[in-house]
Amino acid sequence: MATWSVKPAWKKSILERNYLRKDDNVVMIETTWRSGEFLVYTDDDNPPELDSGVNILNCGYDSEMIETNDGCSEDYDFDDCDDDVREWLENFFEEGNSWLDLEEHGWMQDDCEMIIDCEMIIEKEEK
């Protein structure tokens, strides 16, 4: 088994997408990170084959996040919400609330993706 450090080659290329669900409504929060690092494990000494846009947490290899640094933007997607919920969410965020506060209002974490949206620097970790 080999361990590989995986980092984006460009700044602001890690997209964290958190999906929260309440009833039939889903909101997606996308945070852009300036930099970060992940570990990917392979069964042999061949580096992992990863393409730009990969969800590193579901890339066909065992992987883990080491760190992300400096969240530089946050966007919300309410497309999968009905009109009343969309209006409530817009007001909720305009009032300065964080998406982390949604759990207090019955929203549940559904899924998380960590997208590396550029070429990657993949280096073997020495034991």
C-alpha cells in the first residue's frame, strides 16, 4: 500500500459542497478554499489516477482530508427547494446566519463532496 499527498495545482480550486435536507427540500452550500491537502491510498506503488473535478472523498480510492485553508467564498443553491422554503432561506442568510445554524431549524446534513477543480500535485509520502 502506498500513501499519496494530493493538492490542487492552483489556488481557490477546492470546492466543498455540503447538502442539507429538510422534508423534500435540499440546499447546497459551496465553500471555495484557497488551498488544502488530502491523502489518497493505493494498493501498489502506482499513483492514483485522478481527473480535474473529482470528488476526492468518492474517487475510487480510500482517501482522507488533511486540511483546507482560508475559505474565500461561500455560495448557496436553493434550486431544490419549494418557493416558501427558498424565501425563508434567503431571509435566514440575509440576517447573517450561518448554514451551520440550519440544524437548529430541523435541517439535516445529507452529503458532502470535496471537489478538486484543477490539475493536481500528487506526491508519494515517504514512510
